Amino acid sequence: MNLRRAMRRWRGLALAAVVLICAACPLSAQETADGEPLGDPQAGKALSDRDFGVTTRQFGLDRRVEMYQWRREFGIATQGDGYERVWNAAPIDSTGFTSGYVNPPRMPLENKRWWSESATLDGKPLGSEVLRAVGEWRVFRPNFSRLPANLAATFQPEGDGLGSSENPLDPQIGDLRVTWRELRLPSLEGKLELRDGVWHLRPEAIAAALNPAAARERAIVVGAEPEDKRWSPGWFALAVVFALGLLYRLRRRRRAKAQAKS
């Protein structure tokens, strides 16, 4: 009789534990939803390089301008001062170069970069440091249908961008080539946290962005438990029920042994 009462008591406690844990599940899910992004980031307003009529719907736009220039080389192969022609994104000062090896004093066009200022995730602003820290620049070939007439007279399609060379296979000193890159975001899972209504990088994500080599080493640690494999409330409830069931079976065995001895 005492055993039956004890069993009713244990079953009641188990049922109460399951009910309480299940009742807490929606709250836990809501906390997760508030702390982790659910959707995909949106870049917001399109970015445009108005000089060339180039537009992107991604999170950043980068214009890279290179000029064909003379560069001085030192070494045994050149037997002293030697010069070679190279594409360079900054002007090379040719002061002191031998006559005939003169570069233009400045770049006719500037390198420029534009960042999205209206990026959002789940309807909340995405911090600018997220774009700068984890964004990936990728070359893309724009549609040059909006190229202004004055530039169309100077530039022609060349590779993924534009070039000013009359013969792209034989560029001359001072010729330009212009290419564009757009900023794309990788997976942001586990990298963000919501603070004051704005998505920011977690400290560990900032550290990984500053030291990608260390991040790769941490990623391949053998036997490391992934962060997302944590005990959910549902699993905890099952564990409680299993433990109570095991306790019940142990009590039954003890009672059977006691009856056998008597």
C-alpha cells in the first residue's frame, strides 16, 4: 500500500515537471528568436557609382582604378636600374627616373567605395561594423548601358570592367582600367547579437574577423562540441521522465527481492 502511494507521488511529480518544462518552451523559443536572427539580411537602398552609371543591390560598392606606369626595379637581372611597365592603383612618383620614363603626376580618376547605410536584418538595423568586418568583396561585371557619353568616348569594355587603351593588348603609359566589386555577406549564424535594437557582432566573431587563421584552427579542433548542440527543454523533460522510470524499476526490483527473502 505504501509503495502504491509512493508511486502515485512520483508519477504526480513527473507529470508536474513535464508540464512546467513544456510551459517554459515557448518562452525559451521566444528568447532564442530575440537573440538570434531568423531571416536574411537586406541591403536596403541601391548603391551607385554615378560617374559611370554602375549600380549594385549588395551591401557595398568598390571602384578600383589602375593606371599603366613605369616602375623602377633594382637587381642583378636589370644590371642596376631597370624599368618595367605595370598596372598600379596609386600614382608612382617618377621624380629621379631616367629621361623617357615619366609617369603622369596624378590619377585622372579616384578609387571610391560606398557602404550600405540602410542594411537590416529581421527589420532591425545591421551595424556598419558587421559589413566591414565579415563582408566579402567580389568582382562583378556591371551593365554599362548607362555609361555617360563623355566616358563612352574614352573607355571601352575590357575584361570585367572598362579600359582606355586603344589596343588592350598593347597599353600605353597613362592608360587606365576600371573594375568594380560588390560586398556580399556570408552566413551570419552565430555571429550576431541584438543590442539596443541594432545587430552587432559578438566579441568572438570580432576576434575571428581580426584573426581568421586562429578561427580556422578553432574550427578544426577534434572532439570539440559544436555550440548549437545544447540541451533543449524537450530533451530535459525526456531525461526527467527516463530518470523517474528508472527509479520506479529499481524500487520494484528491491521489493521483489524483499518478498523473495521473506
